[in-house]
Amino acid sequence: MTPLPRRSAVPRAARFERPRTGLLLQLSDTVDVPLIVLAAPAGYGKTTLLAQYARATPRRVAWCRAGAQDGPATLSARLAAGLPELSALHSPDPRTPPSALAEGLAAGLDALNDGVDLIVDNVEDDAQRRWLADLADLLEEGHRLLLSTYSTGGLRLARRLAEGRALVLDATDLAFSSDESAAYLSERGSAVAAPDLSHLGGWPAGLALSAHGASRHASADDLVHDALGTLPPPVREHLCALAPLEVWTEAEAAALAPELAAGWLQAVQRAGLPVTPLGGGAYRPHRLLTGALDAELGRDPLRARAARRAAAAQAEARGDTERAAALYLDAGAPTEALRLAQELVPLYRDRGEHRLTRALLERFTPADLHPSLRERLAWAQIETGAAASGEATLEALRAAGGLSASGLASLAMVRGRQGDTAAQYELARQGLALGGAVVPALFWPFVQAALRLGHSAEAEQAAETFWRWARAGADPVRLAEAWQLRALVWRRTRPPQEAAQALAQARAAYEALGWQGRAAAVHLDELDLAVQGGQASEVLAVTLGALEGRLPAGGAVAQVRRLRLLGTVQRRLGQGDAAEATLRRALQAAQEAGIDPQASGLTQALSEAQQDRTLPAAPLGAAPPAEAAPYRLTVTTLGDCRAAVNGQPVKLGLAKARELLVWLALHGSGSRDELVTALWDGSAEERHIEYFRVTVRRLRAALREHLPAGLDPLPYADGRYRLDAALTVALDLHAPAGPGALKPFLPGVDSEWAELYRQAHAQRAAAALLAQAAASAPPQAAETCRALLSADPLLCPAHEGLILALRAQGDEAAARQALHAYARVLREEYGEALPPAFQALLPQAAR
């Protein structure tokens, strides 16, 4: 994997930094909102506010500053690097899909006993924002993602804001109030009055520059230029050479501008230019500043090329290949950039980061790119919304005789999506016939097309060839793919159980890698196999529904197939309306993705659903009983607390997790305040609220082990937690009274609510068993009363019932012994005598 660029720490406080008390309180009070977005133009103090919060909060913080080209692998590793417990995630496999990186990071956080704030500063790219938004959706209770950005593009905020799962602070929120402006200018000793700067609208950077004495302008560029004008001439003349650097230090600047004298950084600070101290003598210049310097540098092309080439060499030396490639291109050095692109593009390909591939390669002229990189660019365009351009490139290369085996695989996939199976088969066959190194991408379109055309023997031979190659290489990713390809063939050529075994092997391999998105895709294959075998059940329908959020992002083909299978299952269950609605959703998704509905089986499935709707209606009669939710959650509360889903024991490690489960099973739902009050007897301490969040995470994780991936067993909606409707809850408290009912409710739990339930249950159980004893034959009545007395020796009705049952059996000796025991309890515990009716049963001498 490409080494990570240097990780920046939480920035230190600047000399004249003003605490944003109100905003800090707002950040501290929204711990239950998983996504916090600071979205404003440059100079509004986004980084300053996040750094103030990070330095002040008692919560754990993982800080990461995003670079312009940082992909999910880099962001994930940087965030994990701030948490020692997540050391396994510090260097992910470069081929790990972005969705798996997010899932792995979220899963690692779930195992922590603390809430964590993930802070990502300076997010610039839509792709970064999309991935971070997906990560926020995966975060469990107590964890948050806070990010600063200039745009909210890619965050899909509308629904998150409506559901209370996001908070946005924009320029209006971040601007200084008039009081803050006046206080800031006073602290700086500025002669400028706050009303004279009202045209700045509270813009912090503008106030900072104006406080130094620069001319007042509404334009941010003008303010930066004003501050630049106050620099000493030697510094002013050579500072533009540092424009290509993201971080300024004396040592690194010397390579780009050796003319800068020692102390130039202090001069920059004194001038009030926007630079953020990072510690260790390093400073990060604001984008406004680097933009102004870059424009100035560009007026001297020779100097600009030299500075950018030197900065590129520095970036390459420290392992920041992405930054180095961009700088070489800026420097007009495509040969050096191309050398690095040849390293980066395979990494992007393996990780599925097609947008990064496209962003990098589209900066070259076509003549600069050799055919293999043009093929990679074409596939990236096909996968990112420019399919016509990508297809045209592949066809041009093919016409010129320059299309490689990998390019033929890409073109074959395009033809398959268009429904042209014959062309798909022929292109993939040509690629395989080229020989040379194995190209895994060729086997999939070839096998798919061969099976559709009835060439089963060829398909099986190709799958076995790929299997032998993957096994020889011992690469776990390729082995998983080989199992998956085997299953695709075996579904047509072998008994279903063999295909199911191959799919199980593939899914286990992906799960071991932590690639849940690909594991979900294999799970979809398993469900497809079950549906083809004629299966239909509510469990199958729920599993297909829950799989929606687990499939890889952007996987339109998989989502269309999932909807087709779900519609088929719904039709078999007699849910005609739901089936047709589901299949129409699938048809719309297929049309949007350019997927042929006939080839994908949608046309036939929808036709069958519509035919079912035209059949004569069933005779009117009583409505069928509502079918129970498909997963039965059995909760034992008497004696040892246990739980099971469909008979499989649930591992409830935390005592509070068991208590929370029982509370929700009894009450249906609860707000956070209700639950914390119940489980911690009204405590509002932050440590108990934090422990509650950990408890929720542990309970959810324990239940998820027995449910389909993607089904949340403990959803939080409308401000309340509840057990999901897919769970049918069975409590032993609600079972008919028997000897087991005398066990204590949640023994060892000392919460007030549990004690109240314990007392009430003991009274109800005793009353029910006494009623049973009264209606039972004497032997059974005596046994029941003895059980009651074993649980509560002071229960007078049980003493009386035992005496009467023993006399009814004719066991006078035992009855007298029970009578004496009852008299002793009344005398010693209550200071009372036997009731007259029972005194009459004593011998005359004992009265």
C-alpha cells in the first residue's frame, strides 16, 4: 500500500484565538446526532472551532485532515491511527472496497467502551463526502462524525436532517456576532471599531486581517493581498514559491525558496496571514493564501514549474504519491506523473475507486496515456456516468488493434449489460485466447455469457482454470472470487447443495476479510438459489429486505436482482400488491442503470405477478390471521436472565444489556431519558449516559448475530428505542403459572423498576398458584403449596392450603406437623394466634 501522507495533530491554539463558547456548547450537547457538518466558505473558523472542541472535550477524539486526493483507504487509516485499539485497521489491504473500510471502522468503534468523535477537517471532494456520510450512517450510539467542508454536496442531508441524524452549522452560525467582533478587536488592540467592519458580516478571517490594520474590503482576496503587502520585501518577493506546499516548515521551504531568510515564518504570522499552527514548527496555509500565491507564481512559468517539481519530489519522497502525481502534472512534467499514475491506477482499480482513476487520468492528454491506462480511464468513465465516452475509447482501441485482454473484459461487461450475450461471449473468448498472464476480469463475462448460451462445459472449464490459478497464488481475495465463480457455474451443472457449499465458502472468505459488501453480494446469490428452489417464507422476505443497505454502493445490478427475488417471494406468499410494487421498483432501477429487463428476468417476473392479479378472487370469509414476525425472541427473566432467537442462545455479555432487553420487551419502547432513569435509578451523570450508549451497542451487536445482515434489531426512531417488528417477543413472565414462576425476577438487578416488578410478579405468581392449588386434587395441591412455602415461608395462604390438602389426603400426621409450623410462623413473625378454624384442628392439649 502507498504510505500514508503525514498525519496532522489537532492544531494548537493561535495567539489571538477567541473561544466560541456558544458553538462549543452546541457541539457538546448534540452527542446523539451522528453527523455534524461545518459548511462555510474559507476563513469562517471551521478548523479553529473543531480544534477548540477537540482540545476541550472529555470524549475521545480521532482527528484527521483530509487532502484533496485522499480516498477512503487513507481517511479510514488516519482515523483509526488515532485509536490504539484499532491498530488492525491502520494499514488496510489496498483492494478493500470503500464500503468495507467504513464497515470495518464502524465495527471497531462498536467494540470500544467509550464514545468517540471522529473529526475530519478540510473535506473538499464529493466522493469523500459520500463515503463519510455512509460512515456516519454506520455509527452506533455515542459515536459521531464531525467534518468541515466548503460544500454539502454528496452528503445527502435532506433525509438526515428531517430524521434528526445530522446538524449543519453554516456561515450564518459561524460568523462572529457584533459583541464577539467588538471583543475580538479589543483583545487585538485594534483601532478599528466593530461598526466600521459591519460589511464583513462577522467573517472571522476578515476581522483578523482588519484588526492588524489592513485595508477593509469585502473581497477575501483583497484582504489577503493587503496582508501580503505588509511583509518585508525579501519575504514578499519569494513567498509565492511556497504555493505548492500544503504544510510550511523552514526546512521544506528551503528546497523551493532558498532565498527566504530565517525567520520568514514569524514575519508571516506578524502580518496576520491565515496560517494554522500544527506544532513542531509546522504551519498550514489557508487556501485563500495559497490561491493568491499560486496565481502570482503562475505569472512566472519557469519559476512555477521549478517550484511545483520540487514540491512534487518532496511529496514523492514522503510517500504521498497522489499529491506528487498532481504536482508533477501542474509542473508540466507528464512523464514523472505518468510513472506515478502507473502505481496509483492499479490501487484505485482494486479498491473500486473509479472516480479517483478518472480524476487523475483525465488530466493527461490521450497521447500521453499508453493503451492500458486509456483502458482503465474508459472503464472508470463507464462506471462513473460517462459510459458513452468510455465505450467509444474501448471501441477505438479495438479498431486499432490495441485492446488488451483487460480491455476486452471491460467491453464484454458493457455488452452484457446491454443484453448482447453473443458479443459478450465473443469478446471474453478473444481475451482468454490471447494467453499470457491471467486476467481475472475476463472469466466473469465469459462464464456468464457461456451459461446463457448453453455452453456449460466451457463455463465449467473456465471456472476450474480460474480456481486452480487462485489456489496456487493463495490470495484470499482471488480464492473468494474463485469460489463465487464456481458457484455460478455449479448452479447450472451440479446439484444445488454443491453450489450452496461453494457460495458459503465465498461468503466466509469475504467476511473474514471484513468485506461485508461483497459478502452481502454472495448472500444474495445464496438467496437466489433458495428462491430458484421454490422456497418462500417471511424469513426469506425479511432477509431480502434487510440486504438492501448491505450491498455495495452503486451496485445497480445486484439491487435489481434483489428486488426481483423479493417480488417473487412476495408473490408466492400471496402478497400480490406488494409483489407488483416491488417489481415495478426493480424495473425503474433497471431502466435508470441501462439494464435489459428481459435479460435480468424482470419482464417475466412482472408478467407472472400481473397474471396472478387477474385470477378470480378467493371467496369472502374471515380474514386470515396476521402472520407472526419471522424471528422469535425468547426472553427468560425468572432465575438466570437468558435470551434466544429461534432457539439459538444470544450472548448477552453486559448485565445492563440483559436489563435493557427485558425493559424493552416489557415496555415496548423508551426514550433515552426513560431508559437511563430506569436502569440507573434516575441518574443523569454523563458517565451513565455514556454507559447506556455502550449498552445499546452491545445489545444490538448480540442480537444481530442471529438476524439477517442489514436488519437493525434495536432501531432508534422518533426519539425512542424499540425492538424491531421482525422479532416476536416471548417472555416467560407471560407464560401460564407453574413452579418456575416462583423464581425471582432478574435476580441481582437492584434497579428500582426491577424491584417493583420483582415484588409484583411474586404476588401475581403466588395468587395464580394458590388458585391452581384450590382447583387441584389434594396431592397436586399439597405439592404446589410446598413449592410456594419454599419460595416464601411466611405466605399464610400457602400454609393453610397445605394443611387442608394433607387432611384431604388423610395424612393426619403430616397435617398436624404443617399446622404446628403455621402456628409457629404466626406467633414468631406476626405475634398472632392461629385463626379459629385452624385452632379447632389442634389436639385439646395443644390449644
